Amino acid sequence: MWGYVFISPWLVGFVLFTAGPMLASIVLSLMEWELIVPPTFVGLGNFRQLMADRYVSISLYNTAYYTFLSVPLHLITALIAAILMNQRVRFISYYRTLYYLPSVTPAVASALLWSFVFNPDYGLANAVLQMFGLPAQGWFFDPALAKPTFILVSLWNLGSAMVIFLAGLQGIPDTLYEAASIDGANWWAKFWSITLPMLSPVIFFNLVMGIIASFQVFTGAYIITNGGPADATLFYVLYLYRNAFQFFRMGYASALAWVLFLIILVFTLLQLRLARRWVYYEGELREAGR
Amino acid sequence: MLNSAVRVERSLLLRRTVRRVVHTLVVHALLLTGGVILLAPFAWLISGSLKEPGQIFVLPPVWIPNPVRFDNYPRALTILPFHLFFRNTMIVASMEVLGTVLSSTLVGYGFARLRFPGRNFLFVLLLSTMMLPWIVTLIPRFILFKLLGWVDTLLPLFVPAFFGGSPFYIFLTRQFFMTIPFEIEEAARVDGAHYWRIWWQIMLPLSKPLLATIVIFTFIHAWNDFMGPLVFLNSMDRRTVALGLATFKGLYSTEWNLMMAASTVATLPILILFFFCQRYFMRGIVMTGLAGR
């Protein structure tokens, strides 16, 4: 029974800070509550209101746009960087450190940094464009370009995914590549039939975590654009934050939070389902062969 | 006959060497280009933090500040009470580190070594909370802390760390403890040591690399966290560095050089810490990735 004593900090924390709040959040989502006046029960009223709220659809669209472009691009860039670092060249640990630095930079500091770099009048980005004779852009101030700029900025934090990919690559036995070389496979064939399948569990992990994180994108939009221009960067969590902590509509915000939770849950389950088709687990195959 | 065979061999060898050299050069060229793109914003930030206002708004951009304005730093750090921001951040970070190390190793030890009914179920539950979006629990947490009278204090930021903190560290600890041989523990049990003593005097001293990983991860998280301080803190003198920096933008958004100086000061300690402890940091990242298997 000492086991329970040892895990009790987590058990208490789980009840107080996870399970309890989740249940409370369901109850809250059925209430109308502006903090100062006592809450009133409105049933599914918040959810009905949410369906008709145009900012919900705008912010969902913005968030989906961001997620479905930034996550794949992010994985591809991180994978390319990891493959480069997996070559037998010197100074790899220095490159790894260097490529990781953006990921430990405080989100607020990097948001400020990017607002300087992409400033339409005095920013570095436009200076570089003009150096190549290209026209200056509005970046975060251009409704059509604001989301793509955020996606571009998100690629800067490739560090974690890259390090995980690199560890995965280093775990692939050399013998597989040697055998393929003897069979006359070229680089592309080896990449396609050895590297990708062997890496698929890691790709899957990065994909799932990447989607969960980018559905909750917040800090950059809060600091740099505050949702603008013309709501082009009003991401879902930013809208949720406004409802909860600026308008103090706790009930409505809880309903918003639950909708996001369900969306993320469906996506995660869907990916777990699809994973059976493309993720290759060595252990499973060994077991099946037994 | 023999001569030509040697020549063929030599030219093959030569071609292979050339190929290897070209390959190495291409890899380095690509990695360097990527590195320059990743680092250029940092260089721009530091350079801007030392410029006088007029020089920031010059096109094409000037990379070497002239004159060098070191006094941007003291000005940026006194225009808002940054000394308080640093103090608050250090309190939150050190308490969060302490709480996370204590609670995650206790819980990790329980899951790794002790038998009790429902252990596997609870462990799966713990793992599944790793994928829980934090936003779902944020509002009720806020209300809970408001009821406790903790809003606008540092407590909401570090107290949860004493209750398991992030499930990720418990998972890391459990995996690490499982690799420590049972025999060491059994010897201690035979000598009559209790689980507490085994945890404190055997497991913890054997887990220094793991503890280093947890410490640095937690510290960086506490230093960089923005949403927590944004939601739970109000008064100026209770803010953390990250929140203070955001405040700076709200109040003095035209003073780029000062904002850049403040950003540099907020970033540099974490970059230096990362630089010296990266071995432990990378290990943590790798272990997270392997969690996906």
C-alpha cells in the first residue's frame, strides 16, 4: 500500500488540477457566469450561441489554416535538418546546439523579435527582399500574409522535432543500409524504404504533439498582432482568452474550451487509428513473427 | 597490364575521395546557411539593443551600432521594475524546480518499484494527461485559485509543481528508475531500510543525470512561461520577466532599442544556461521522443 503514498502527490494533483477542473469546466460550460453576479444555468445555451458566433468560425478557420500548413512544413524542415546532421561530418554537436537555440528562447522575446524583423517599414525581412530587388511586403500587417508569416516564424523553432528525429535516425541499424547498398539501392530508394518506415513512430509522435500544440497557438498572436489585421490572426485560444479574461464570460469560455478539447481529441484518435496503416513498430512485427 | 589495373584502382579511389569531400562540403554549406538564417534574428536583436534610436530606423539596416549605446540596458531595465521581475521569476523557477524534482521522483519511484492495485491503470491515466490540452483546465484552475485568494500571487505558478507537476517528468523518472538494478535496493531492504530511505539515499543519488534534465527543463519552462503569469498575475511588482517584457511592448512600443535590450536580457540567461547544460537537455528531448514508441 506504500505505492499509494508515494504516488499521492500526483493523485491529489490529478484530482485538484486536472480531473476536478475538467468536470468543473463541463458544469461551467452550461452556465452563464460573469464572475461578479452569481452563475445562472443556461443548459446548452452557450453551445448554441457558439455555433452562431462568427468569431468562432473565423478563429477555427484561422487555427486550422495555421495547423495544417505549419505542422507538415515544420516536420519536413526538422527532418531535413536532422538528416543533414546525421551525415558523418564534424562539428555536429555545435550545429545541433545552434539549431536548438530558437527553441529555448522565451516566447515573448521571440514574438517581439519577429515583430521587429517583419516590420514593414524598418524590418530586416524587407531589407533582405529589397537587396534581391523584390518588393517589400506588409507581413503581419497584411491580412493575406499575416497567417503565412506566423507559419514562417513557427519554422524557426524546429529544435525539438529535429533532435527527436536525429535520435531516431541514429537508432536505425547500419546493416539495413548496407544490405540495401549491396542490392544496388540508390539514396532515394534507401530513404523511402528504410529511413521513413524506421522513423515512422517518431514522425507519428512529432505529428501528434505538433498538432496538439499548434491548435493552441497563442503567444505570438497575442503579442504581435492581437488578432489583427481584420481578424486574420484571431486564433481560437486567443478568442477563448478574450472571452475568459477580458470579457470575463467564464461559462462561454468554458464551452469554447470544451469544443477545442473535443476537436483535438477527435484528431488525436483519428491519427491513432490511421497510424496502424503507416506507422511501423519493430516490436510488433517481431511479436507477430513469433 | 598490371600498370593499367593500378591506374584504374587509383582513379576509382580518387573519385571516391572527391565524392566524399564534395559531400562533406555540401552538408556543411547547407548546415551553415540554415544556421545563419536561424541566428540572424539574434544578431539583429543584439545589434539593435546597442543602437541609438535614430540608427534603428535606417535602411539598409546597419549591423554594427555606431555609436554603441550601452546605456540602453540600464535604461530599459529601470523604466519598468525589472529587478522585481527577475526576483519573481527566480522565486517561481526555483520553487517549481524544487516541487517538480521532489514530487516527480516520489511518484516515479512509486510507479517504477512499488506494487499496488490499479498501478497500470493509473499509469496509463497519467500518460494520457500528457496529451491533454492545457487550455481545458485553465478556467476552472483560475476560479479555484481565485477562491483560494491566490490570484495575483506567485502561488498558482509553482504550487501545482509540488503535486506531480508535469506528467512528462514522472514518466521520465519512472523510465530511469526502471533501469537501476533491483539488487541495490534489495540489499538496502535486507538492512531494514524503508522505501523513503531507498528513495532518498539510493535512487536520488543514482539519478543525477535525470535530476539535471528535470531541473533544466523546469527552469527553462518557468522562465519562459507566459500564459500562466498573464492569467494569474496583475500587479506590476508581482510580474515575471516574460510578462514584464510583454508589458514593455504595451507601454513603450516605439522605443525599439530599449525593447531589444530588455528582450536580450530576458533571453541571454536562458541561452547561457542551455549552452552549459545542453547534454542533459538533449537527453530529455530524446527520451520524450522515445516515449512515442
